[in-house]
Amino acid sequence: MTNLRIPGPTPCPSEVLQAMGRQMVNHRGGEFMQIMQDTTAKLKKLFLTQHDLFILTGSGTGGLEAAVVNTLSPGDRVLAVSIGVFGDRFGNIAKTFGADVTWVKSTWGQAADINAVKDVLAKDPALKAVLVTHNETSTGITNPLKEIAAAVKAAGKLLLVDAISSLGSLEFPVDEWGADVVVAGSQKSWMVPPGLVMVSVSPEAWQANEQAKMARFYWDFGKAKKYFEKGGQTPWTPAVSVVFALSCACDMMLAEGLPNIISRHARLGQMTREGVKALGLKLFADEKYASNTVTAVLGDNGLDAKKLTKVMREEYDIVLSGGQMELEGKIFRIGHLGWAHESDIQQVLDALKTALPKAGFQSV
């Protein structure tokens, strides 16, 4: 079986796939409405939130758009904290809908500069919100979100978080850290196919929602809340099969326990980083902030990163990710989130040992 080691979509357990394969039910009927209520309650335990939480049909990017348009108005000043492709995307969504975006950008491979964030917050009291990516898969970095969140909330600003590749794998107690809108995606840590975005909404976010003027229809949190209060309905036709799968996956995650899940990902992250360094490779990411869900590896010492991913796929049936945007051809990435175990990573490391020379790598 193919060893899919990308940051998403991630492999799905057989139980999840079987749950997804059941026959359709009426999405306005009592059975499905109960499933939606139950699954939402499970998700709240894994988000560590008591606030509203909605299961929406769409991709993670749709969830980022929803976070923006439900809390902001055209002309609102916002701070976008970006350390890579997805941080740029979050800020550009806000810009597209008319927000006045100030950026704090870090060199790719580095975490956000908390002092730079604090400096902007201090100098611009008119800021309405801060947008931040918790875990940047394009560079293999996990931002110091706890510290960023503390600074944002001390300044009295809204905190909108892209947690698409972190929630369910990394520490993020949503309510404790004061996040106002948090976005997660089914195809990442949750061991479920793409198709669902899960969003938590704080009371402060609802206050902002009352004043928000950005155009929205499909992604309207107000509609989502109104319909969920009708016993668990959704405003639009949901991805019924993926909801079945998510319900099953949540049961598996709750059985393992969130602390154990976080510890497992920490072990996998450490194993991957130590393993690639033992092969003579260098990490792209600042190791102090290296992600436990994806490892970015530098393509140097003659290594053709594109050729390596081709060799790994065609000769070893292992699928790795390449670099994105300006990092294309310069790095490769190993995903280890969701349904991932030590044996999966060991298979990757064993294959790399023989594949690297085939892709031009010369160990120093």
C-alpha cells in the first residue's frame, strides 16, 4: 500500500473509510441531525472549547474566508502574521474583501517575530484583528501561538487562527488561549477525506459579526447557527459521507486521548528530524520551531529534490511533498500527522537511505 507522507490529504483508517461508505440518509432527517449534534459535541472536546462550533462543507481555504468575512468590514485594519504560503493566503483573503492589511512577515523557515507583532499592536491601536497561521506546512514551522495569542488579547484585538494543519495534532487549547475564530480541515489531523471545515466562534467573534459588513452568503456563520439550532441542520447540503467519516474519526481520537495524540506527534516529529539528519540531510526549518506534523528538508549537497520525490514515488511507493512557490525544487517535505505511526516514518527513512544517491545527493 502506498505510504502517503504529505501534509494532507492524510491516510484514513479502514474504520473511517467504512463509515464513509454507508448508504445516504436524509440530511434534513432526524438521524443525520443527531449525528451532526453528536459529532459537534465530540469536536468541542478536541478543540477544547465551550463556544459555538460549526461543521461546514468546503476546504480549509473556505474556512479562512469564512473567518474573515464573518468578523470584518471593508476598510478594517488587520495584521496578517505570515511565515509562508498559507500565511500569505490568509492575509490576501482579507485584502481581497477590502481589509486594510498590515503585514509582519518572517524569512521562510523562521517563526513569527513576537516582538514585531507586539510592536505593530502597540503602534496601531486601530487594528481590528490579527490573522495567524499556527502551523505553516509550506516551511515546516509551528508558530509560538500561545505567546502571539497573549499579545493579541492583551491588546484587545480579535484573533483569527488558521489551525488547519495543527488542531488535533499539536497543543492548542482554543478557549484557554483566547482564539476567536479557529479553522481546522478534515483532511489533516482528523484522518478523514477532504470536504469539511470545522470552525469555532467565540462570543467576541459574534460581537464582531454583528457589525461585520463584508459580503457573505454561503459562509455566513449566522445562517450556520440558525440552522444548527434547528436540531443539528446545516444551511446548505452537507458532505454527508464525510460527516459519517468524521464522527468515526472523532471516536478514535477521543479513545486515544488528546494528550496521547499530541505526544505521538511529538515523537514522530523528533524521529523524522533525527532520522533525516542522520542521513546527512539538513532541516530547512529553524529546529526550535520545527513542526511535529511536517518536516521540511533542504535540498543541498547535489540533491535534486524534485527527482527525489519522483524516485521515492516510483521506486518505493512513498509519496512525499515538494516545495511550494519560491521553495519549489529547493526542499522536500515529509508529512507525519493524523493516522501516522513510527513504522510509517521508518519506512520513509529506510527508503531515503538508498534513494538519496539516485537523486544526486552526496553526503559530506
